[in-house]
Amino acid sequence: MKKPALLERLAVPGSGDLAILFNAGSLTGTMAINAALGFAYWWLAARLFAPAAVGLASAAISAMLLLGNAGMLGLGTLLLGVLPKSRGHEGELISLGTASAALAGGILGVGLAVISPWVAEDLGVLAGNIGHVALFGLGVALTSAALVLDQALIGLSRGMAQLRRNVTFALGKLVLLLLVGGWLGAGSGLIIYATWVAGIVLSFGAIMRATPINLARVNPRRAWQLIRDLGRAAMAHHVLNLVLQAPGLMLPLIVTAILSAEVNAGFYVAWMFVGLVFVPADSLATVLYTASAANLEQLEQRLKRLGLLSFGIGAVANLALWFVGRPLLALFGETYAETAIPSLYILALGIFPLIVRFYFIAVRRIEERVKGTALLMAGGALLEVVAAALGALWGGLVGLCLGWVTALCLQALVLAPRLMRTIRRGPQPRHLGP
């Protein structure tokens, strides 16, 4: 059977390339399923709880996700490469990785909970009592462990188990929110946060039989030797990933700290919808990186085709939001639509400078110049956070969104010439292979 024309042009000659594209599509599908269930979760929260409670919960969950990613310590990326070469020792490696991530995440979570009154007034409830501190710390610890476990499952070629965990998590927290919200009738943002944490616990139970975890068999010396040997490269990728994720996770915290938790409720819903606008271009850049890592000759043509496709999808998505954006936000309540509709339109424009960044990162990963790229992007992340904060101080929520998009445009102006120079001379990877 002849391949479809587009897939034929994108695939690398040789076996298994079409499977790479389908795996990328599967990853996008998983994100879409989680996003759909996530919308249902926040829609239900908006119906059952006051906007202030939803805003506090979204800010706490954003902080949890940010610290959870930091708590991974690069162990997820490390296990991706180590597990296929460590048959017979998967259990001890996964156990050490998830336990280390949980410990690091728990320490970060407890630390933020303790100082939360000084971070933002509305977040001060996290330090209200020992139970609140423990709950937030537990959520961060479980998030770090879950993120590492997901990547470990991919390293074991058990993608369906990873999908099952995420679907169980998404459905579990949704059902728990419905039960708790219906029972209490109302409650604080920490009630919403607790259902999220409980969903992670349920997801671990759903895949326990699918993962070779046995803490009693851990040999720390042997496992640590592998981590020490390969951890430096993994940490470089982790730092880059964290730098790229940090501004997006910090924006709800900035809104809460400078504006209010109630304003953040509307912003967070708009931010979720905008995230779907960014996913296709991000996935296409990932496909470019995967398909071109071992075949550099077609990189320039692929970059042109995928870049044009990404800009086209971004333009269509922005146009669609002008027609469906307000009705979608109104599903959460008219207050959400009034607060967030200008922000939705502005944030969606960020896809165009982001496309430049997505493909710049893909090419730099192909060249295996991750450490220098992480330093460069750290400056961009700082610019995004500062511009968003200053915009919030001067122009409220609209000012924050304009500041963030402006920072992205400035980054694109810096990255685009570098990207074009690299394409013209051809990427120069430091080494190929493991």
C-alpha cells in the first residue's frame, strides 16, 4: 500500500519511520484526551465552587506542577535511555528514580507551603496548618514521582500503561470532584486541590501491576552508578525542559499574586484553551527532531514544510477563537467570559513567535547543544516572567498577556536569524548515536 503523500515526504527512508509519526500522533492524542477531561474538570469546579476557590486551586496546582517538574531532577529523561539497556534491573532503577523524585518534590512542596504567605497573600492558606502544608507537599511529591514513572514506562516500551495511568488520573479526579463538590455544596480551593492529589494516587494503583517496582530489591550502589555516569547529559535536557516550562506554569501564580485569585480563575481557563493552540506546532517540531536526528539531509525541506504547516494551523486556530472563544469560556460561567476573553485573543497570538522557538529548540537538540541552549532560553524565560509581571502591574490582566506575547516576539527576533544560519550551513551535531 502506498503511503499518503504527506507522510511519504516527512518519513525518513528506512523502516520504522512511519511508526515514529504515528507515535507522535498518539502522543498528541493523549494530550487531547487529557485536555478534554481537564476542561470537564475545571468546568465542573466552576459550577460547584466560587471563582475565588477555583482561582486558588488553579494557582496551587500550577505551583505543584512547577515544583513537580523541578523535583524530577532529570531522572525521567535518564531512565528513558537507561532502562532499555538494563534488563533485569528495571525494578530497582524505577524504584530509586521515583523515590528520589518524590523526596525532592516533597521537600520543595513543603518549603513553598511554609513561605507561601510571603509569596502571595491568597496562597497563604497553604501554610494555615500542618495539614495544609502536608497536603501540598504530598501533591508535589506524587507529581514528581508520576512524571518520572511516565517516562520510565516509555523507556520500557509500555506506552499503553502510561496512557492508562493518565486516563485513570483524569477520570479519577473528575469523579472525586463531582462527589466532593456535590456532598459539600461549596468549599475552599484546597478541596479542589485534594481531589487532584487523590487522582494521582488512584492512577498509581491502576498500573502497579504493569511496572516492575519492588523497593525491597533496590541496590542503591548499582543504580546510583548508572545515574552518576549518565546523569549529566540527562540533567542538561532537564534544565532546558524546565526553563521552557517555567514561564507558562508561573503565569497563573503571577496573576494570583499581583491581581487576585478570582481574576486567575478566568485567566486559567483561557490559558487551558490557548494551550491547545500551541500543541500541534510543538508536536510537529518534535516530529522534526525525531525524524531528522539520523537523517540530516532532508532537514531544510522538512523545516520549511512543517514550519508553513505550523503557521497555517496557528492562523486557523486564532481565527476560530474569534468565533468560538466566548461561547467556550461562557461554559464556565459568564464571569469567566467577561474576565478572560480579551486575554484569550492576545495569548493565542503567542503561537507565531513560539513556532520559531519550537523549531530552534528542535534543531539545537539535533546538534546536541543542549547546555548552551538552556542558558540562552533561561534569559528568555526571565524576560517572559518580568514582562508579564510588569504588564500586570501597569495594565491588569490584559497588560500581563501583552507583556508575555511581547517577550515571545523579542525572543523570536533573536532566535530566527540563528535558526536560518544553522539551516543554511547545515546542523553540526557533536556526535550521533547513544
